[in-house]
Amino acid sequence: MFCFWGIYIIRRVKISPGILKEWGFRLDTFREVFLKVLPFGLFALVACIIVGYYQESINLHWHLIPILILYPLFGTLQQFLLMALVAGNLQNLNRLRNSTIIILTSVLFGLLHYPYWWLVLGTFILSLFYAHIYLKKRNLFVLGIFHGWLGGIFYFTVVNKDPFLEVFGPLLQ
């Protein structure tokens, strides 16, 4: 599957030189999109802290710092795969309404996080907003940054897991 997508991406970049910008790898809309996503991000941050407080699952640790630095890279990759290759291509077909694309993309993104129900719910809600923003402004950098930051905070507050240890723990032993 990865080979298929890798070949597809390389081929599209060679055939269509402006495709990276169309997909959302762009800086010209960064500030505008950042300011649109910021209130949602702050609301989500507060929601994570409230949920974590009430279920006593807040697990803040210094590991949050490298996660907040590294996870946006992975978040950008996830947003590219989901928003550009799924939502963007569905929009380019001109056969579905944007609202249908947003719902389909969000359900897919949520289901990719099964069986962790908090993650299914969180990513579904996140994707409803992100898909709407993406289809209008197409900026993967902002979505990837917020995805990484909110995902890291979500893990440490709502899910009560340390993704740093899950990824790097075996290397530290």
C-alpha cells in the first residue's frame, strides 16, 4: 500500500509541478489558516484539560516537550494522507458536496484510530473542523502543527498515555 502511494505521489509531482501547493504544502495562507484554527485549538486544549481533570487521567511529564516538537511532523503526514489524498481528490472529482466529503473523511479518520474510543471520537471531531478548513484554504502545515500539538496533549491528558515512551521507550532501555 505504501509503495502504491509513494509511486502515486512521485508521479503526480513530476506530471503536475504545482501539485504540492495544491495539496496544501504552502506558506502563503499559513497566517490566515493559523488564525482560523487557533480558537478551535485553544478550545480543544481546554476541553482536554477538563476531561483529563474529571477522569483523573492527566499525566504531564517532560516527555510532552519532544512530543510537541516531533508529533507535528507525523501530524502533517497524516493530514496529507487524509486531507490531500482523500478529501482533496474527492473534491476534485466534483461529484460530492463538500459536506459529504467532510463527513466521509472524518468517519475514516476516526475509524483509523479504532479501538481507542477516545481517539476515535477526538479525531472524528478534529477532522470535521480540519476538513472544512482544508477544503477552503488547503494548508497542511497549520493542520499538521495543530494535529501534533493537540494529539500530544490529548494523549497526556485524556488518554493517560505517554506516546514518547511508546515510540522511544525500547530505544532507551
